[in-house]
Amino acid sequence: MSHVQYGNGVVGPVDGLVVPRYAGLTTFARLPRREDVDSYDVAVLGVPFDAGVTYRPGARFGPSAIRQASRLLRPYNPALEAAPFELAQVVDAGDVACNPFDIPAALEQIRAGVSGVVRGGRSAVMLGGDHTIALPILRALHAEHGPLALVHFDAHLDTWDTYFDAPYTHGTPFRRASEEGLIVKGRSAHVGLRSSLYDRRDLVDDEELGFTAIHARDMDRLGVAGVLERVLDRVGDAPLYVSVDIDVLDPAFAPATGTPEAGGLTSRELLAILRGLEPLRLVGADIVEVSPAYDHAEVTAVAAANLAYEFVTLLALRSGR
Ligand code: MN
Ligand code: MN
């Protein structure tokens, strides 16, 4: 192994000054696998499930594309002034094996997989997969932390009720989460909304489920600082889960996704907002809906890998090793 060995006993990524970044087997950021170390604080976990999509498929290949695009990530994060892979033991925990034909069975596999990874106060960044996976992830984290504030970055509400009578799809996870009491009503927010809706009532229902809506068009007026202020105020001191549907980015920055919508955030805006979440009690995060077959020059996968790096840094800063 050519992994960096830090003085505090932490095993870092494969050293990019010894083995070129394009060489070797692929784990997230070339980090050790969970089974390579005695213990860990933060895990990156793939959830290659996309049987809940309503439009373009293919997010089952998201985790492997994001891992491939993460090879260039280096050990020091200058924006957050932190070396996440030294501050905490970060590992790649592999993928949850999800049944591609039976959604309820897959939801249970994902809940159990996440539960096993975060047990004992550990935290995790999940790589999807379509947005259906957020529901079983929230079930697993609720068992550890109780009800969570949810900050949801997405072009879409994802609080619809059913689609073709199906209750568990990538358009419904946050209605189910609210119904199940997994989220703190009044502490949760959507950021980046901009899709057309079925009816004005969709927004009314959404508010009743406990969310406030920050639309993509609000970025013009509020800017990054204004959006952050609203989010920090909304979440307060509640334990926080952040879910990023990559379609919150404009298709110029993330073409490879299942349900693209024009007029989204830039990668730079989203990175800045995520970094600004540092004061909050983040316990986990996901990045979903990367569908690599629609990608060009790894544009979307690179954005997702960089977003995951910010989450890993935020969680490493909180892990207090
Ligand atoms: Mn979406
Ligand atoms: Mn979504």
C-alpha cells in the first residue's frame, strides 16, 4: 500500500506524489477501504440504486463515476482551511447491494447498510443513486440522532405523494420522511427549486409538510450570503442532514442527471453555500441523481466529487479525533 500514514495514526489516501492519480484501483479520493483500517470516523458509501426514477435512468452508475472523478482530490482543503483525511479517519465503505427489481426490499437494504456504517457516532456521505435513497438514509440516521433538520438542494420539491400509484419514487422521499416524523418541521428547507409544477397546491402541501422554499430565482436577489443566512437561521442547533440532488446545478454545470431543469445554481455558488454550513451540526449528507451516461468530459461527476469533498471536510472537522 502507498497510503499516506499520518503521525496521529490516521491512514490517508494513496500518496499522489508516489503513485500517479490516474493509476491504481478506484476508491473515493483514493482513500483506504473500510476493511483496510481498524476504525474510522467518516465513511463514503455508494448506493447504486435507480429503480425509482421517473425520467432518464442511469444513476445506478453514479457512485462509480463519482469515485473515478474524485482521483484528483488533494489532501488539503484551502477554502475550509482543513486537511480532512488527516483530521479524521475517512474511508470508502464500498456500495450497498440494492435489489434492482424490488423497491421496498432495496429501501430496507439501504437502511440497514447505512445503519451499519454510521453506528457508534460515525458519519457518512452517501453517493447515489436516485433520490429515493434519501428516505432509507433518513430512517437510519433518525434511529441514531432522532428527528433531523433537512436542507435539500434540488430543482424539484420531491414531496409529491405518488406517481403511477407508487409511493416510493425519487419524487416522494421527503413527503414520506415528513409523514414518518424523520425530519423536524419548521427546521427544514429546499434550496434551488425551479421546476414547473403540477399545480400551485404542490407548494402549499410542501409547506404543510414542514419545509420552507428558497427558489433558484431567489439567488438573484439574495446571493450566496443571503441564502446562507436564511438556511443557518432555519436550521439552528438541530442535527442536520443535507441532501444534494445534482440537478440543483444548472444543466451547464451538471448535464448528466435524470430530470434536468434550466436556470440552476453554478457549481461555485453551491460549493460556497455548503462551506457556509460549517457552524451547523451536520451528521450526514448525500449527493444523488448523477447519471453518467449523459455526462460530457466528466463535468457532472467532477462537480459531484468536489461537493462530496466539502461534505467530508465538514464531517471531519466535526468528528474531533
Ligand atoms: Mn431533482
Ligand atoms: Mn431530487
